[in-house]
Amino acid sequence: RPPQNYPEISLTETNLGRGDFKSSLMIESVSELGIKILTPIPLRAGMVLDVHSDFFKALDVEPPPMKVLSIERDIPTNQYRAQLIFLGAREALLQKIRRWLYTHTGNTKIAA
């Protein structure tokens, strides 16, 4: 018979409690300012995320950290749509994104 009580120690006051997790998302659009994503996670404005995707692999770049600028519930998909902005993106990355955008003009629209 398993025990009814288990020992437990709080890690909130230590560095041992820090961590991260991966979650799936869909990048809906990209600009030289950031990306728009669809995710099942209810993010909060101001959160800083590390997003990795095939888009950045195709550009052969390391994606910069991104900050959640805005978030809204997408009722039809039961997910959340978030606008993320690049933090500290270097000019070399921005040039690659611009080049990619201008070579894929069939899928380009002007971001509001």
C-alpha cells in the first residue's frame, strides 16, 4: 500500500526552481519587427520568449529573444494569437529577413 504523505520541499526561494518548457506554435506571419503566432498557451503581454522554427533555420540564423506585445483569444481555433517583437535583433538578421520578405512577395502584405 503506497504512503498517504510524501515529503515536499519548496524551491521558490532558490535558483533550483528555475526552468523552461517547450510548446508547439504556428508562426502566422513575419516582418522585420517580429512575428505573429498562434499558440494554445495563454501568454501575457511583456513575457519574453525564445522561439525556434523552421523559418529561422531556413534563414540560417539564431532567432533573438522575443517579447509578447499583444495577445488575443482566437475563438474559432480555441487558441491565442500573439504579436511578438524581436529584442536586440542584429542588423545581419534583419537584412536576411528583409531579403526573404522581398523574394516572397506573392505572400506579402503590409503589416498594420
